[in-house]
Amino acid sequence: MCKAMEDMRKEAMEKVIEKGIEKGIENNRLENIRNLMTTMNLTAQQAMDALLIPADEQEKYIAML
């Protein structure tokens, strides 16, 4: 029973860490998009293209801007 609880705790922690990393990447990309838009006077689309953000992810970032 103790081993099962430890495994569940470990799995939960791994999921939390993974989600945190994903959120950090999203926040970093948003900041980079905004910086390019401001400093280079680019549109959101142009900034995402410059950052090589895949087309299938771009709608997500537009919604977050």
C-alpha cells in the first residue's frame, strides 16, 4: 500500500512539473511575440512566423494576446 501511494505521489508530481514547463514555454513565447510586435513593429502573425511557431499553434497564441 505504501509503495502504491508513493508511486501515485511521484506520478502526480511529474504531471505538475510537466504542466509548469508547458506553461513557462507558453509565457515565454507570448513575451517574445509581444516584444517583436513592439520593437520591430510586426503583426502578431509576422512575429509568430519569425519565431517559427507552427501554424497549428498560432491561433492559441492569438487568443492569448
